[in-house]
Amino acid sequence: MCIEMVRREVLKALLLSASGLVLPVSFLHADAAAQVTNMRLWTGPEHTRIVFDLDKKIHYSLQQFSQPDRVVVEMRDVSWALDSALLKVEDAVVGGVRLDNSTTGLVRLEFALKIPAIPNAFLLRSIGGRPPRLVIELQRKEGMEEENPALASLVAQNRRRDPVIVIDPGHGGEDPGAIGSGGTYEKTVTLEVAHRLVKELDAAGCKAYLTRTDDYFVPLRKRVAIARRYSADLFVSLHADAFRIPSARGASVYCLSERGRAETDRSLQVLVERENAADLIGGVDLGQVVDPELRDILVDLSQRDARNRAMAYGSSLLVALKKVPSLRIHFRGVKQAGFAVLKAPDVPSVLVEMAFLSNRDEEMQLRKQDYQEALARALASGTQAFFHSASMA
Ligand SMILES: [Zn+2]
């Protein structure tokens, strides 16, 4: 074979694999079996997720059986070296797991289901220092939004009502967000402050709801959808930043920038990319990312009014945050940037970076209950001040 022919053969093989067709046998056998290096289970209100860490991408299949309800995952060209104790998982959906790896190169896992669930599986590529992962998602049938009468009646009741604020604790589950040098996870502090903020706002006569109540992952588009379902008057997403320069410190407040406007500030661009990567790290099935509602939202000009209100809300939060002893402000005004979680067209939405987890002092501060409480009180008073000035206008 001349060199040109070899080149063409290789190209043909690459094209075949890229288009999802079967890889030539010689290619498959060139590599050693993949390893499953860890396994975790996350329980959310609507779904359970089982995540497998891999050392490279694998081939897998998913099957569902009834009587009894179970889901079977088969991984091919994979070796299993995990401690069997990891298989002892159980929650409201999963009753138990059975492993069969008696055939070389084939790992078969059977998940017994306690209640009917809709299974889905997808691979996540390696990102942000995380290995490639296989995600098995078991969506509870009774938990699906469309069939949730409690939420529907709540939304109906709330037409004439107290101000509604949806609080979004950033990250969760597979996605830890920023990690401080002392080991603090952004997803943990955002949830702790969010719970405190709910209490503060409820005590002040508002209705506050969370996009997540525990440690599980919620896709960004779903967080936006929750704000809209509650017909929220305001949406606030809580985060704690990280920066390559450890001395960077202070809180910042952001709202959505004008459609399509690129960030001019490089460090801001990095922050937006990192926050928007949550879906890739936390694990959204890329096959389902195309969301016609969100696509329409992006071209909706009615965002302008919501954005103006968000700017006013952000300013009001900054005024309140400045009063917290020992809290520094990073940017003095409300910054605008293209955060995906702020894209509800009709809900004024802001994102608060409460501090820099990459700063040792601020990391220590953020872990303290007193400080979390002071932050929550300031955010609640800034929210009330916004409603007060809006009703005067
Ligand atoms: Zn974040």
C-alpha cells in the first residue's frame, strides 16, 4: 500500500468512528480494558443518579425490565476492581445493586427499583480535572413536574400573594464548584447560606424557595425553569468564586449582560465560563440540551425590563452587603455578564459571588455560622429594600 492509500484508510477509519459507526476491530483491541475507578449515588427529589468514574470512555448499554422493576447496565471492554462495599447503595428509588463480572471484559450491574422509574444513561467527557464518567439517571415517575399537583396549586395560590424569591444554591452533586485550599466546597457553603436566607426571608413575610434543598445536581436550565414555575419576583443565585491569584477577595453582584455581548474583562470571562460549565461537570445529557424554551428565551427582547429590575435589585444587595462587618466588596457596582443561570426572560435575576474561596481568610470566614448568618441577613435586608423601593416607584 502506498502512503497515500494508508492515509486514506486511516482517514476512513477515523470518519467511521466519529460518525458513531462501529470501530474497526483492530482499533478496539489495540487498547487495554477500561477501568471503573469509583462509583457514587446521588439522591434528588426527582431523580437518583449513579455515577461511575472511568479511566477512559467505554461502550455500554441500558435495559429496563419489569416484574420486578429493574434496570440493567452492561459495560463492555471494562474491568471491575472496585470494593464490593461500594455496591451497598440504597435510596427511595434503588433497592440494591447486583454485580456480575464473571465474563471477562463484561461488567453487568442490575439495579433493583423500589418504585417505577424512567432510566437514562449518558457518558460525560473528562472536564475540569474530573475523569470521564458514565451517568445512570433514574427519573421518578411520580416526581415529574407535570404531574406535581402540589406545585401547580401553589403557583395558582400565589397569583395574589407575598413577594416570591427563588434562591439558587450554586452547584451540587457531581459538581462541587470551586474548592478552597482548606477543602471547602462551594456547593456546601452556597447551600448553607441559602437555607439561612430562606429563614430570614420567610420571617420577613416573603415566600422563599430553593432550586435545590440538598447535595444533588440541578441543570442550569432547570434552575431557570424553577424560578419561572414559581412565578418568582426575584431570583438570586449564590456562589463563592475562585481565582488564580489567592489574594483576590470580596463579594460581587452580577446580572445578565445584553444579549451576545462578550465579556471584555478576561478574569470575568473565565468566571462566566466556569459557572456556565456546571452542566458539563454536574452532568447533563448532551443529547437533551437543546431546549426550545431556552432557545427562545435567548432571543426574547422582553428581557430588558427584567434586566433593569435586576440591576436595581443587585444595587440594593450591594448596599446591604457593604454593611456586613469584615465583608469586602470586590466590584463596587453591579457587573453584567453572560451567566446561563440568569436567563429567565421575565424574572429579575442576579448572581452573588459571596467571597473568594481561593482566598484562605475568606474561605475560613465562609465556613463560620456567624458569618453565614450575617450574609443571609444582609441579602434578606437588601431584598426587602428592593421591594420597598419598587412599591414606592
Ligand atoms: Zn459557582
